[in-house]
Amino acid sequence: DAKTTQPNSMESNEEEPVHLPCNHSTISGTDYIHWYRQLPSQGPEYVIHGLTSNVNNRMASLAIAEDRKSSTLILHRATLRDAAVYYCILSLYNQGGKLIFGQGTELSVKP
Amino acid sequence: DGGITQSPKYLFRKEGQNVTLSCEQNLNHDAMYWYRQDPGQGLRLIYYSQIVNDFQKGDIAEGYSVSREKKESFPLTVTSAQKNPTAFYLCASSAGPSSGANVLTFGAGSRLTVL
């Protein structure tokens, strides 16, 4: 299965931008890139997704490399409520859209 | 409001007992999924269903069973054959791969503890 690689943890200061990297070198041309985040003892929450072009929504931005082998989730101004585990995952088109989660990046935000 | 409801939120089971976790959605989604999460770990896919009366095994299906008799419901049974069932179980749904991106909506989870 296509895998993603993320750093185990990152730290940020409140109100500063955060760039969360993800490598997905085995991505196929029809696989979407998804980001979700999870607070302790809660279900994951959808953040953003993209295919080839960069994407923006009210929560974050997604920057996708031209070769699609990596992407970066950008939180423009981190708040304490953004502290969570962030998962970068692929929706595998050739496997019925199956989504395989990795370990994720635990983001801590310092006041 | 549309969403996914999982019940119970907490469940205790004795060894050797089967237990069924409920998952109901009112999002009119075609696809539904069950994931398992162990402490400090990511989510692992147990079973998924893209349409009523059909489902496929995920990466860790052994010791689990599911049914999909209605579009809204996808219950998971943890059988006595599951060697280490204590975990946090998450149900999700999506419009399905035909929607393109297949974005998932998750329930709040069910925490199963085997005594």
C-alpha cells in the first residue's frame, strides 16, 4: 500500500505559521492527498485534501510538490486549539478510495 | 444535524465474550469503515463497505466481523478470536470513491476494554 512519512513531532509558537511536511513517494497519479487531525480520545477531523494544485480553506492550506511526491500542510497562525496529531494520508484510487493512516505528527503549540 | 453516531462510548468485556459496536450515519453516505487505534498509534483499517450487502477486509480483519444490511448502519462484532481486543474503535463514512476524493467523516469512537 502507498505509504506516507511524517516527522513524529513538531513544536510551534502560538500565532506563528506552522509547516507540517509529508512524503509520499509511491503516490499514483489518481491518489488524493488528505490531511486529518485528531485530539486525544476523539475521532479524527478532516482538515483539507488535494490532488495536484495547492488548496486553501478556512482551516489551512495544502501545498503539493510538482512531482506530487511530497506535500506540506500550512497552518497560517497556530493557536493552542491546533495542538493535535496531524495525519497525512492517501486515498488509494485503485483500491476503491481506501485510506491508510500512518503514525502522524504530534503538534504542540506553546503560548 | 448530519453525522455518525457510535455506541456505546465505553464498553467492558470479559475474555471469551463477543461484543458488538454500533455505527449509524445519517449523511446518506455509500461507504463506511471501521478502524482500530491503540495507544500512541495511528489508525488501522479493520473492514470497509462501499455498498449495502458488500464489504471487504482491511489490514487487520482477523477476529472481527461486520454486516451491512442497511445503508445507514455498519455494526462491528469483536469476537473471542480477537487476541487483543482492548482498543479505541473508530467508525467513518464517506460518499465513496466515485465522489473523487473520498473524504471521511468520523464518529466519536468506542473504547473497548477487556477485563
